[in-house]
Amino acid sequence: MIIAEIGWNFLGDLKLAKKMIDKASESGCKCVKFQIWDPKNLVEGAWDQDGRREIYNRAYLDEKKYRELYNYCNSKNLICFASVFNSKGYELLKSVSRKFIKIPSVEAYDLDLIKKSLKDFDNVIVSTGALKRVELDNLIKLKNFKNLTLLHCVSSYPLDYKNLNFEKFYYIKRNFNKVGYSGHAEGVEDAIFALSHGATVIEKHFTIDKSLDGRDNKFAILPHELKIICDYEKKLKMIKEKKETDYGLQDVEIDVYKNYRGRWQK
């Protein structure tokens, strides 16, 4: 499952959001994700001085806007869901669809929210960035829930490759049923690495224009990069596909076996 994290990169412009959905689909991606929050619930912080609150006011999704994007994705046979940050966003997402929910890293300590999600949603995806070890282990204790997937994540934006810390990925993989990866590094190499080592879900921030406002647009991947990930995932499935074999001669080798053995031994 490759997730194009559009988030709020469309800055409240639904036409732009639909262009991003189109480009994600053209890249071979089958799943897009947004974020549901309301700036009315935003506490005071640095965003009040640096202009981010104004961007948040433009970018947030109310129920009407989210339903419009959800229905647009449905028309293209795409999975659409969102990250939620509080009970209001939770109820909004649940009212539209109960197939998928994402709990972002900043709320991954909230076991009540996660346990409620496991009852209400078919698939629950939780990022594990910015967690203390005991908080991560609390999530791993939920491994008997078949509808839960944990994503290795390091909450730094953008993330330097030297800080990817895939030892945490391996730790989750050893002790949990399903592990994925939510990446904030620029480029695609981190996602390729995660897929190669068994990630079942890949999430990368996605944009069609890095010059757009907002931090996430700056390190998000572009359509051609998303296509690289999607194409690699398809090839990886073929590489891993199990075939009935006795480890001897395969049908695809018959031509070489018959016509090329001893070719230069006249």
C-alpha cells in the first residue's frame, strides 16, 4: 500500500487538491491521504507569529470539502482517508467512511483514541514518530489486533538520511504483525529501502509544486518520484512471488540450455 500524503499541501484550493489526486493516480498510486483538523482548536504557538495560522485557516477541511474530495477519489477508484487529531476530526472521518483511519505521530500516545479506532474502523494506521520507548512498546502490545499497522517514523521535517533510524523499523518488525514506513526525507531512497526490507505500507508527502506555501510542500515528493516508488513496489511483488520449483532448470532457460551450452567449445 503506497500512500500519497497530500495532507494540506493543496492550501484549501479544491481544484489544486483534485490536480494532486489526478497526478497521484497517473503515477500508479491507489491511495491518497489528507489531514482533518480545525484551526479553531489550534492552541497558541509560534504559528501565530510566522504566518502559519493564516495558512491553516485557508487549508483546513470541513465535512463538505472532505466529502467532495472523498467522492472525487471514489470516482477514480482510489482509496481516500485522513489523519485525525481530535475527537471532532475522528467523528467527521467516521461519518464518511470507516474503512481507513490514520493516527499521526503527534497523537500516537493516545491509547484511548487508538483503541476506539480499532473498534470503529476496518484498518487503523499509526505512525510512531516522537514517541518514548515505553509509548512505542504500549503500541506493540496491541499486536493481536489484525486491523492495526504501525509505521516506523522519525518526526523531523525534512528528515536527514543519517537520522532515519531503521533499527526502530526492525524492532517493530520483530515484535509486531505488520510494519510500514512514514518518510519525511527528501527523495525516494528511504521508501525503496523500507519496501526492500518488508514494509507493508509506505507513506510519503506528495505535491505537484514544491514552490507552494507551507513546509510540507518543500520536502514532498513529486509525481515522477511517486511513480518510481509505485513501479518498484510492483516489481518487488514479482521478485518475491513464490513459484513451484525444484531449483533446477526453469522454462525461461530452455533456449539457453538447448542452444548455448558448449557454444564456444568447437
